[in-house]
Amino acid sequence: MAKGVISASDQAEQLKQDGNLYFKKNRLGAAIDAYTEAITLCPNVPVYWTNRALCHRKRNDWKRVEEDCLKAIQLDHKSVKAITLCPNVPVYWTNRALCHRKRNDWKRVEEDCLKAIQLDHKSVKGHYMLGLALLQREKYAEGIKSLQRALDLGRGAHPNSYMVEEIWQELATAKYHEWERDSTKRSWDLRNLEDSCEAALKEKHSRDASKEEDDRDEATDSISEQLAALKSVFSKAAEDDVPIDIPDYLCCKITLDIFRDPVITPSGLTYERAVILDHLEKVGKFDPITRETLLPSQLIPNLAIKEAVEAYLEKHGWAYKMD
């Protein structure tokens, strides 16, 4: 740089100082002009945007306050000033929550997401990150509930978006881990109960055998049958926790995975919503199996299959496991 030439960043900083001086003197127009020039020179400095937003705030120009604060948040998700200026904008809170998430500060993620949801109870991102935070803090039932809420809201707004898939992955993982914890406890309890029942049967057989010496062979056959029946009962009780092939009618014909958000076509075939929408967009407006013309508007939620899937997953939590 030639001697005596001031860099753009130095000029911008000087303009910011000028703007601050004008602001203190309540010369808002001059302050806005100074900050605008600073932004023109260095558009990636968040404080120039939030300083100009302060001027717009004094003028009650809330539209421009929001625009400048959004830009500041894009540049710096941790911008506290943007939240201070516009505390009623949910996206500011969820954006800051994203930063806390990257730092694994789950307590603050939870706090910011709760605030965002308070402002907008349909905030997909708010419910999603709140669910993650609750799971990290070992509040499993509440976390799963929040993730499910985020998934329902996401499907309603943008069924084919990347976030819906991401939410499903997190929810499925959480539900699988919940099943793992519960099934381990069930297995342990069943095993202990089976051992106790087996011990009680053997003790009864021992007492009976000492009284009836002549019928010992018959008693031995009887105890063997009873123990076999006992084993059969406990095996039956544990069946729901043993992975098997998922019924075909509960799986998408394209992905072969269990349905998440099934939709039915006019021809009566059921597909996963996101998958068939992707096919219609990228391949063509036709049914991939019947080859008949098919439009997105013709897809109808298959509530019967959805309820069947939910009932199956409720009973067989292992089916949540993602390959």
C-alpha cells in the first residue's frame, strides 16, 4: 500500500466513529449515511449493520431494523445486539442457539429455543434444536416429544426439505436408543422372573418326589414338560424385542425402508412422500411402477398405513434402527 493511502477498513472504522458521534448528537440522518458508507466499504462487519439498525430503531423504522439485524445475524450468529434490538424475532434466537449447539452448550441451546418457541410455537428449528438439547441433558421423553413436534411441523411446511430428513434421523436414533434401554431392562426382568419360576418349579418337584417315591419317573416327565412350557411362555413374551423382517406393506416400494410419511397415488400405490416427490421433480411426472401420469397434487396422505406404521414402531422399537 502506498504511503499516505488509507485502507478501506480504516476508512470504514473512521466512518463508524463519525456515525457514533452523529448518533450521540441525535443527527440520525447523518449517522445512517456514515454507517451506510462504512457498510459499502466493509459489508462483512456486523457492528456497522447493528449500529445502523439502532438509528432506524430511533426513527421507529422497524422494517429496516429487521433487515439490518438479519444481515448482522448472518455475519455473526452470536450477535447479542440484534436480539436486543429485535427480541421478538424467533430466528435471532434459533440462530444464536445454533452457535451454542456448535459449542455443545446445551443449556443455552435449550434457553434460546424455548424463547423462540414462545414467540413462534410453529418454529421447526426451535422445536428441533430444543429436542436435541433435551436429549443431551438426558431428558429423553421430553426430547423425543420435541423432535416429533418438529417433524410434524416440518412435514407440513416443507415435506421434501433436508431438515425433515435430518429431524427424522435424529428422532429415529432417539427412539431406537429408548427402545434399547427399555428392552435391556425388560430382558433382565424377564430373565430374573424366569429363573425364579424355574427354581420354584424345581423346588416343588423335589418336595413332591420325596413324598412319592413310586411315581418318580412320572414326576420327572411332568417337571420337564412344565419347564419346557415355562421356557415357551417367556420366549413368547420376549418376541416383540427380537428383530424380524418388517412387513412389505409397511415399506416404500422404492426405498424398501419402513414408511415415515406415506402418500397414496390415484392407482392405489403407496410411496414415501419425499421419495416420490423427488422422483416427480427429477425423473418425470409419472408413477415409477405403473408409468401412468402423476402430479404432486394427486398425492394424498395414506393415514391408514401411517397409523399402522406408528403402531408397529410402538411395539417394535428396533425397527427405528437406521442402516
